[in-house]
Amino acid sequence: MTTTDNSKHLDAQVVIKFREYVRLPYTGGAEEALVKHKLAPWENLRQQFPGIALKPLISSTPLNKLEELVKRATQTDPTYKPAQFGQFFYIPVPGDVDAEELVRALKQWRSVETVYADYPVPDPLVNAANDPRAVDQDYLDAAPVGIDARYAWNFTGGDGAGQRFIDMERGWTLDHEDLAAHSASLLHGTLLDSSRAHGTAVLGQICAVDNTVGCVGITPNVASVNVVSYHMSTRPDAMIAAISNLSFGDVLLLEAQVSVPSSTANMLGPCEVLDADYEAIRLATALGIIVVEAGGNGTNNGSTPAFDLDAYDNAAGQRILFRDPANPDFRDSGAIIVSAATSADPHTRMAWAPHGQRIDCYAWGENINTTNSNSTGSTNLYQTGFGGTSGASPIITGAALAIQGMAQASFGFRFSPRQMRAILSNPATGTAPAVTETTHIGVMPNLRAIIDNLLNITPDVYLRDFVGDTGEPHSGSISASPDIIVRPTEVANPQTSYGAGSGTENNNALGFEAEAGQDNFIYVRVLNQGGADAANVKATVYWAPVSTLVTPDLWNLVGSVTLPNVPAGEVLTVSNKITWPAAAIPGTGHYCFVGMLDHAQDPAPLPADFLNWDNFRLFIRNNNNVTWRNFNVVNNDPAPEPGVPKGFVALPFLFPGAPDKARRMQLKFINRLPAGAKMYLEVPLSLSHLFSRLQSEFIKVNRKTALLPMKPHGVALSREVLLKAKARNGMRLLVHIPDAHKQQAFEVAVAQLYQQEEVGRVSWRLVSKKEMEQRRKQLG
């Protein structure tokens, strides 16, 4: 909806988070519930503060849909602590009520966990009286002056093509001559006429089109531009509305600042200082949305002090914004917080701009040439003096959109919030502030350095998907990594046994099945194709049941280990052990393993990054920080086993559905067995029709199971089937090797296809009893 409201901006409001045991209706009637269940003295409060009313903080999104977003974020991001948005309410403060007195009264309620006043503040723009304008604007130019957006335009996607973003603030002129081509819509809230100039300037910096008039944005060809307003609403409500319209890898810009609680001189800072705002931002980043957050303009009058994030104590005495490993109170929203600096190089922090370890990036905070408007909605105005953290944040947003566009065009995937923040704030590819700048404001990204040098001057660690994998995107196997090695006993010297010069570098059959009732040990082999040694590389391993598709909903954490140094030059380097505790091992047998590598300058994807189905499909081939080992070595002449025909070896596996929704899948069988071999597929009777193209005649085993005779040689495809989300279909291959060939080794594999593309595979190598005995002797 697009409406205009010229009424007074929403007055102060008091935000309340009730304790977990308090359950109030979230669509109205909360006051009555407080009274009815004797949860709080609401009537007394209303007599003390006439005209107050209790309202849900989030009204843009139904609570059940919001809970679904929280659940999805919880399932996919292991670091996300779920927020209880249903416990957040607010009281609009009548004009004759003192907000601080109301806060003090609410703090006396046992049912209240947190309460604070949220005051109306101006858009985060520096006072124009202290903002001299320059004739020329060079923030699009090469570093150290600008971010070199002009260079990024030479690369596919560097102009933002294919990307989406939403701007959250209060007003815009969306039909401005330099913006109208984007057909932007107001998705939530009402438009504040007095803020039209502010929002129009922000959009102009990011996406003013290349149309021979006016200016040009950093990413003029973004695919989708929309806006949400928190005028006549709450910021968290507007954020949730934006989140509901964004997907993994999209960008949300928060053009807002808040009055910092417990601060002096009416200090203005980033939204996440307030608890409800923080929870909304953290939900966004847990869902894979890139969030760029204006750091706020301090006292907003050009004077000092500026907001020192390191020194800030909240009402509980916690330093929630001091990013330090020794600080237990630090809370990381995952957003990219931006400060502002002078336009002239060397750049120094604007006197009012925020600083501290939590600041990730800075950009120009003055003299910005961009679009303009007025309260009547003029469509052809421009300015040369936009600034503040309002002006700096769009520059960082434009850089993020350019990087996402190039990543998607070149590699087929987009970066997660954590990865994008690491790229934009990397000192090796950013412009540092002046050496005389003693406060911390991060760096200004240099798109040329990111494009040209990121892979060449930083480590690029990887795990092989198969023997012969070079760490580049490929079309080969995606499940036969030789670099995750499982053993029931420890190895005295892993580097000697499995590293460079060991003679086992390209052996993909080093692992053993897991042994129940005892600790098992996992070793990870790592290569580095980057231009610098990688110090402190973290390797993390997950286990999953043997499945043709191994998505994060099947993963179970085994543990992590740090490799002190992985040298450049692709020297195979082996980790120390990861102990898989006996109590965590479901039983003796084979499992699939997923390995991830994380380095400060080459961050690992999070499980959340794989929830998006398209990202999962592309990551499994194109992201060399992650690999799958779904390759097992088994005895082709096993001892008799209950439920398995004599002389046959059973190879169980799952045929699962996608994690997000029902999708059509099929199986591909790759069999390389000798003459005289026999092979059956055991399937649920309900799925037997899928395999009619393989063989017309089934052998019905019981009311639930059927056997399908299969050709032991060549490739065969099943029919497509619509599998429910997270379906788990248990199957088995039953294989018999003739006596004449039992001393040889053979392989079979089952791959899962989606739209004729392989998205997972299980492989088995069937070896002789003698070879299996030799493998066990290696254990000592």
C-alpha cells in the first residue's frame, strides 16, 4: 500500500517485554487478560497514566507466520537464539505523560522482563549547517577516495543486476525521474512527507538509474527495490514486514537511529541498542538476509562526544556493543554497522560519528551528490550535500549489492551475512582511515581490491569433493571426498600417515565404519589454493544417515578442530583428531559426513546458507569450503545377517525429500558389477511404481516392502516422484558377487536428481574379505 499521512510523527512509546510465563493475546485485548489473570495491576497503571493502551509491537505479520520464521532460523542457524516476539508489546505515550515515569512504574511489575522508552528522533542526517557541500562527488571513484564502483560496472553483476533490497525509513519520492524506472513500492507503513528528501537521497546513492539525466547509483541495475516505513508504526514491525518480503542473500538497509537509553546529551545510535530492534535484526541475519545498519549521528549537532559503542553500558550494566572475546555480554546481531568519515582522503571520522570495535565499515558522511525531493514530492531535484551515517550506509549497501551480483553471476551463489561482513570489513581489501584517526571505524570497502585480489592475497582453503578435485567449481562427484577420514582408533602422526608425501594423498578408501560403544576419531585433510598461508583454520564435521540427499536437516554435529597453519601451494595438511564420543554414536555402521572449513578471511558457510534450495544446489559444487563424504567400503562376502538373503550384502540408504517443500525427485543407479552378479532393490511397496521403467516385475516381500531385480551393469533411472518436504524413504540394495570374483573390488552408486541435476549421491566399494581384514589390521 502507498498512502501519505501528514499528521504528527508517532510520539514516544514504551516498549515492554513480558516474562515467558505471561501469555497475552497478540491481536488486542491484552489489557483485559492482564487484569483477568491478575498478571499485573493494569487498572492502577491506567489511573496513574490516563489514556494509555497496550498494543502488540509486531502487527505487520501474523504471530504464527512470525513463529514460523523464528523456527526456520532456529533450525538452520546453530548460533541463533530464538526470540519470543509474542512477548513484546508497546504503549504509545500520550502527550501529557512522562515516558520515563511510565518506565519506572512498569519496572516494578514482576511480570515485566525488560522495559524502555523509545523516543522519536530525526532521520540520521547530519545538521546541514555543519555540512559544507563540495562541487564534485567522487565516492564512485577509485580508492582511496571512493569505493571504485565504476570498476565494478565492468563485471557482470557489478551493477547490482539480479539483486533485491529494501530500504527502511519514513519517506521517499519513488517516482523521482532518476528512480521511477525501478517501480519501487511501499510495502508497509505510511509515508512521511517531511522525510521525502531523506529517503530519495538514499535511494539515489544506491540505485539512481543510468538514464542520461541526474546522477547514477552505485548499483543502477538492481532487479528489485522496495521500501518499508516505520512512520505511524514501530521499527521492529517495519523490519519484520521487510523480512517477510526478502530471501537469502537479499539486502535490508536500516536508515534509522534511536535515542540511546542511559546515555547523556540525547545520544543517537544504531537501532540494535534496543532489545526488540536487536531481535528483529538477528532474525533477519539468521535467515540469511544481509542487514546494513546506520550507526547513528551521536549528538546530531556536530559537537562531541560521539557515541562510543565500546564504552556503552545498558540499563543492566552490560556492554552489549563491545566486540571483544573476553566480553560475555556482547551480542552480535550479524548486521553491518556503519560510521561516517570525511569525503577527503585521508578520511577521518566525522566529529559526531559513532566509533568502537562493533563498527564494521565507514564511508563518506558529507558532500554526497545524489537525488533530492521535498515535502510536496518534487521529482527532479538533486543535491551535493547529503551526508551523515544516512549517506555512509547507502554506500556500503551499494557495495554489498555489487558483490552479491558478481558472486551470483560468476559462481552461481550469494554470500551469507557473515561472509559479506567479512568481505566488506576486511582490512586487506578496504581503505583504512587516516593514520591520525585514533578511534575504530573499520574500513571503507575497495571494490577493485575485492574483485582483483581477494582470492590472490588471502587464503582459499578447500576440501576435495573427490580425488582430482582442484578446488574450483566442477561437474564431478559431490559425495566422495577423500579428506574426511574416520577411524575407531587414534593415529599417532596424522600428517605422516595421510598428508603430503604419505603415499595416501589420493586414496579415498582410508576411512572405516564407525564402531559403537567406544570413541571414534575423525581426521580432516585441507588444501590451500590461495596466495597466503592460512593460520588457524577451523574444520567442523557433521554426521548424517546414509542418504542420497544430505541437507542440513539431517546433519548432527560431531565436533571441530583447528589447524594452526595450512600453507599456500596446495600442500595437503592433516588436522589432529576430532573425537566422536561413544555416547553420540547411534550404532556400528556407515554414515555420511559433511566437512566445513572456516578462516577469518575465507569464512565457512553456515547451515542456514543451505536452507535455500537454490543455494544448496549451487553450494555443493561451487563452494570449496564444504564437502560431503558419502562413500563406504564394505565386505562383498559378509557373514549371514538377519533379513538379508544368504550370500548377499545389504546396502541401506534413505531417499529423502528436500528440506523446504515438496519437490519432484528421481534416483539414478550406477552399477559396475561383474558377470553373474545379482542385484535387487528393496523399496517401500508404496513407491514400487516409480521403478517400472527399470523392471516390470516386482517380488512382493510383505505388505510394506517389495524387491525389484536390477541389472548389475550400467546406468538406470527411476521415474520422478513428488516427495514431501523432509520425507524419509528407507531403501536397500542387495548385492551378490559370484565366488569367481570375490577377490576383486567393484562399485555401485545411487544418485538423487532434481530436474535432471545430481544433488546427492551414495557410493559403495565392495571389496574382498581379505582386503577388509587387511584394513582392520591397519588399526593395530
